Amino acid sequence: MLLSGWKDIANFCGVCVATAMKWKRQNGLPVYYVNRKPVADPDKIKAWLSKQSRA
């Protein structure tokens, strides 16, 4: 099941909406848009978070 909207994505990451949006802009958080709404795959987010924590 996909995460839909910045609030869901941010909650999944354990951060506020502003931080999730910043991560997308500056660090490539794997979020894409469907009908102008942000959507993310939880598995890709987990992999991205794991990669970031190792950097």
C-alpha cells in the first residue's frame, strides 16, 4: 500500500511535513506525484532512510 500525501509520508519517516519536503528537495527522498499529490512506496522510503543513516 502506498503512502499518500505529505502528512502520511512524514509520519512514516518520523518527521514533520516540512522536513519530509526538505528531504525530497535536497536529498532525493523517493516521492513522486500522481495528479499533483505526493505518493511514496513505504519499502523505498525504508531503503532510503537506511541508506541515509549509513552515510
